[in-house]
Amino acid sequence: MADDERPGAAQWVPAGAGIDQLAKAARDCQGCELYRDAIQTVFSKGSPTARVVFVGEQPGDQEDRQGAPFVGPAGRLLDRALEEVGISPNDCYVTNAVKHFRFERASSGSRRIHKTPEVAHIEACRPWLDAELAILDPEVIVILGATAGRALIGPSFRVTKQRGTAIPVPGDDDEDAARKLGFMVPTVHPSAVLRADNQDQAFEAFVRDLKVAAALLS
Ligand code: URA
Ligand code: SF4
């Protein structure tokens, strides 16, 4: 498949599947070219009945090696922040907008350097996220950074403007509205906290946003 041919994941997504079956099917996805250089598909972790769903960007180097999301440095920071706001890992389902690690090789050798996914990758991978969200029924979806915001809110999303706010999940019809679809709470990506000049301040601001999510839990 040439780099500019991205059929998207739809043909790999089984109809009527549960999360486990989706995760299994995603191992074979070739919906965009990212499957070729990564070690494996990184699907999700956590319970399908979770009250809080976290959507990140894409797996990193550690996640690609271990096959689970948020198990590297960004994941450790997220875990620390969750503990601070009192959200139990048992109440969480964690996934990414893009399910394969996109990277480039350092010129010096083997180190794999994260490369931000393009809009085309987000769109190619979206059928997986859509299928997950059709099964999950969380009270809150936490959007971790610009890529997840682009996937869930669209091109108008601006993390600096919308972080820490509770945005009602839009429904398709009145029935959806009556069902109460819950809220989305955007915040920065935990990697941005790790990169910040003032890490303590950035961590505090991240925790503040997550408190908005925690307060929405009934
Ligand atoms: N960053 C992400 O967005 N997702 C992961 O799973 C790890 C790091
Ligand atoms: Fe499929 Fe998504 Fe991986 Fe692309 S990134 S191959 S669409 S799972």
C-alpha cells in the first residue's frame, strides 16, 4: 500500500463486536500505513463498563513494545494525577485516537522518536474509536490533548481554550438527549506536562482539569 493510500479501518471493524473482539480484530488492521513500522496494534486497557474514558493520541515507544496504552512515562504521570483527584483505575477505560505508534528513527541509530499523527491517520483510525464509544457508556470522556480533541470534537478544537470545561456529548436525536450522553472534558496531553518548562505548575493545571471530570461523576 502506498503512503497516500489510506482506506481507513472500517473494513477491519467487525459488526456487533464487544471490546475484546474489537481489540483482537484491530491486530490485523491495515487501514493506514502505520501498521507497517510499528511492532503491534495498541488497543485499550480497562473495563468496558468504566465511568471515565480517557482518549490519548497514539501509543508511544513503550506502549508499542508492551502492547498496552499509557504504560510509559506519560502513563505514569496520568496515574499520579488520577490518584490525586481520587479517580480509581478500576473506573477507567483508556484508549488512543490512533492505535499504532508513528515515529521516525534518530539519525544516529535505533532510537525511535515520536512523530505526531496526521489528520489522515486520525481519520483512518476513527472507526475503531467510534466502535469503542458505541459500546462504552461513560459519564465522562477525558480528551487528552489536540489529537484526541480533533478526533472527538473536530477541527475547531483548541485545547488552550477548551481545557477544563465540561462539554455535553452531542446526540443524534431527542432520544439521545433524553438518555444523557455525559460530558467530554478536554485537557492537555500528559506528555505536554512532562515537556513543560515548569512541570509543577503544568501538573497542577492538569490536575485542576481532571478535578472537573471527577466532579461530574455522580
Ligand atoms: N501517549 C498517548 O497518547 N498514548 C499512549 O498510550 C501513550 C502515550
Ligand atoms: Fe489501522 Fe489505526 Fe493502525 Fe492505521 S493506525 S493501521 S487505521 S489501527
